[in-house]
Amino acid sequence: MRNKQRVVVSTILTLSLVFGLFTALPLTAYAIDADAVAKRINEFDHSGNGELIAEVSGSSVTVTGTVTSASKTLNISGIDAGVTIVWKADYSGSGTILIDLGGEGAFELPSGGSITSTGTGTALYVGQINVTISGGVIRSEGSGLSGGSGAKTIEMSSGLVEAKKTAISAQYSTINVSGGTITSEDNSAITNNSAPVTISGGTIRSGSGVVINNGLDGAVLTISGGLVENDGSQQTISADRFIMTGGTVINPGDKTAVVPRNGFDISGGVVSAAIGFAATGANENYNISGGFVFAYGINTVRQRGDFSESKNHVIDGFQNDPIIGGDAVVCAWNQAAGRTTYNAGTSDDLVVSPSGASAVWALEGGESGIRYANGANTGFFPINSVTVTSSGTAVTPDPTTDTEEQPVEQGNGMSEQPNTDTSIGMQPGGAPWSKASEWAVPELEKAANMGLIPVALNGADFTQPITRAEFAAVSVKVYENLSGQVATPASPNPFTDTNDAEVLKALNVGVTAGTSATTFEPNLLLNREQTASMLARVYKRTAFEGWTLATDADFPLPYTRQAPFADDALISDWARDNVYFMVSRRIINGLGNNLFGPRNTTSAEEAANYASATREQALLISTRMVENLN
């Protein structure tokens, strides 16, 4: 009996030892180095058209080439921790997963690289891989970038991730976005339940979903810059804990902009809702010590236990009273009162808190909106659906007049400041203008500091309309600022009516064209839809690898279109997307009364430069473009 017991015990000990040895083996025993990664890519049968070329330099594998209609998954598992795949190839196809990477290495998607899933699957799936997107493109009719349970960090500084479903889904990855564009057509742009998400720049947008879903397990969402918005059919942000020091969050519908489970701290930036709350939550403290928080309503805060109509407040404090102080401005506009016209300097239908804050209706840069202030926190918040005038009257175009296509190119549209006589001369210290409207000076000074005022405008009267040649020079400055590249003139010069180097630079970059094969007509004046279009091209040139003026239709702009302007029929077909894109990015706005004023349609409007863009307007929206899209 004892011998049998000894045998049993001995067997158990032996099995335990063997099991322990197996479990002690490293899980990365199958890891592969850079040479093996390159070999696997070069030998991969994608069953599509074209080829991939992988070359090794040290521990880096650079992938180039073009593949279309791939139908098999490129699967590379066990990538060594020191190996980096630099993807500069154009790779497209369909399938459940287009590219599947595992191990502990890194994946970089710089400018020039793209992964496009034409099916309903996932474009890129990564395991314990650090991902860096720095100019490349991920597109998918399904999901864009998905991270497994062991994924590490996803960094995005520029480029595009665009998907019909979730754009970036990484449940356990730290996500840092400092630039670029992330969009989802009908789901979340970013989903991450258990790790921090930090937004310091760029644009994150969802057509009909929660833009950022970061709502479980103590995850913290921090926004210090950039733009986060959706179409308003769902809440904009869902988070466990929300911290905001800058940037903009927008919900234009009847849902809440920010919904944290365990409180929020807003010390800067803009949170904007319409009929819904700007912010709400269930637990912990809610602190607003700075920034501008706005929504429609009759009061700023729904107090704890208040059973009144919830949509009449900016902040929902039904379960916990928010703490509002510092230099914060929380503003409610009683839009339900039905007024759409206000006199500048009045505070009709506006309610603000805390006690030291103020908000008045204002007209700045041709835009109607709210001028707010509390200590050092001051700013202007545009509202397209109102008209603010200093005289109580407004000039509106006649939308019933016949329209005639202008012979000029599809150029860029400008901002909306009316041509007033409130102007100043050369400023002390040598401002680069001889005359400018008083309202424009702060933005013009900003434009000067950002290097956006070209030599061609030095000493000019900025209240006068801008010409095609002048705005070509401005657009080159915007391009150089956004891209970090120096533009060079096109050669040879195809035009017989100008040898302006800035015009030729704009032509070479691709943001402008001639009015014919041999003419540019540099002295023609620009209208608002032309200006919007030229600046939209600057954006495409810097954001989309491979974009040219000839291939413009192949690169749709990432935005959610607002309800049409009342004069939408007057916007030229070629300019419509550009106009609404620039409006969606808060770079250019309407003229009030839900009018955009794309171009002059009567002799009276033309004589009054109604839809013409002035030099100061051009520089104002160019400054906004650099600020909002950089």
C-alpha cells in the first residue's frame, strides 16, 4: 500500500515538474527578427495585384510597393521587441483582417503609406505592438485600426484614419492624438475602455456615433487641444473621468456633449451643445474652473433634485451639484424664445455663471455670436443661426436672382466681416498694413506673428478686397505653415499675364490653377466660395498623400455636413463640399439669417463687395485654419 502511495506521489511530483517547465517557457520563444519579418513580407502571397518590397536596415524593416485587390491576411506573429516595421506601401484589399501583426515590436505609418480595406473587415489589427501614425492613411469600409488585449501605445501626429465602423478600437492601449484626422461614419471614432486617451490636437469626428468611448475601469480622457464633434444623434464623449484644459468638443443635436461616469474637470477649451446638455454625469465631483461651456437653455445648471425639463440647462447637476468658479464662463442661450436677431453689446436671452462672468452678443470678423469674459478668460463663440447687428438691420442677398458661373477657378472662400469704416492706420511698432478694421487688428497681429502675411501685402490697405494673386501668396504661407515644407515656383511658367513667384508656388503646390491654359488673371477679386475652396485644397495637399488638383475628386473631405444654408442653391457645385467642410471646422461661417453669401449675384451686391473677400478677412480665416487644422 505504501509503495503504491509512493508511486502516486512520485508521479504527481513528476507531472508538476514537467508542467512547471512548460509554463516557465517564454511565450515569445517564436519571436522573429527583422530579416525574418522582411522575408515573410517579400514571400507573402496576397492573391492580389502588385507586390510588396521589404528591405532591412538594422532592426528596421521598410515596406514599399503597391498592392490592390489583396484577398488574404498578411499575418506576422512574434515580432521581436526591437523590430520596427515602417510601412510606406499602398496596400488595399478585402477580408476579415487585411494586416495582422503580433509580438512586441513597433509599426510606423508615415506619409506615403496607406492601408485600405475595401470590405467590411478590419484594415489593421495589432497585438502587443506600438503603433505610430505620422502622415499615413488607414481607410476601411469596416473597422480601421484594432488593438488586441496586449496592445501597448497608439500615437498619431498626422494623417488619416477613416472607417465606416469604429476607426480606432484598442481596449487596453494608451492612445495619444496630437494631430491628423480620425473619423467614423456610423460608430465611434475611438473606443478604449481601460487605458488613458489623450487628445492634444487634430480632429476626431463621428457621423452618428459616440466620438470617443472611454468609459470603463478608471480610464481617463484628457483633452488639451483639437476638435471633437459628431452630428448630435448620440452623445459626443463617454468617459470614466474627463479632464479638459483646451480644445473644442461639439454636439450640435439634442444629446449631451460630455458624459463622464466619475466626474470631470474643465479648466479650458470650449464645450458646446445645442438642445442637449454640455456636460452631465452620475458620480464624484464636477468642477469647471475655466473655458467656455455653452448650450441652449434658460439657466446654466440643473440643480440636484430638480425635476424640471432637463433640456433647459447647460450642465446637468441632477445627481451632483457642479462646482463652477475660477475664470470659467458657463452660458445658456434661450433659443426657445424664438429670436434670431440681436443687437451687439446686449445680453438678451443669455444667462451666465459664475457671478464674475459676462456674455454679450457680438459681431466679430463678420461672424455673429457671443463675446464672453471672466478675468483672463475671454473669447468669441460664433453661432450661425443668429444675426447680430450694431444698427438693428442686416443686409441679405437676394437668393432668387439668376446665377452665372464665374470664369475663375474653384478657388478659396473667405471670412465674413462686413466692410465698415471703423479702420486704423499704421500701428506703432510698424504693423504690416496701412489700414485695417479695428475689429481685425488682434487677428492680424496673430497672423503676422505666425508668418502668414506675404510680402505682397506689406503696407497694403487690408480693408480692400483681395485679388487672386494676393490670395495665392497667402495660401502658400498657410501651406508652408501646415506642412513644414518650403514651396518652390512651377517651372516653366505657363502664364502669359503674370510671372509672380508666389502665384507659381501656389500652382506648383496644386492649390490654384489658371483661368485658362495660359492665363491666371491675377487682379480678379475672389469671392467667399472660391476662398473656401482654395484653403480646402491646402488642407488636402498637406493631409492626403497623393492628392493633386487633377485627382481632387478621389479625396473626399472628412466632415459632417450641417443643415444647408438658405442660399445653398447659390453655392457652385464644385465649391459646395469645400464650403461646408470649412464651416464644419469653424474656419469660415455664415453671414447671419442662415445665409453663406458664396458669390455676388446682383450688380448691387457686386458694387457693395457683398460676397467678396477682403485682405483682412482672408488673413483672419487663414489664421483660423492654421489654428484649427495644424
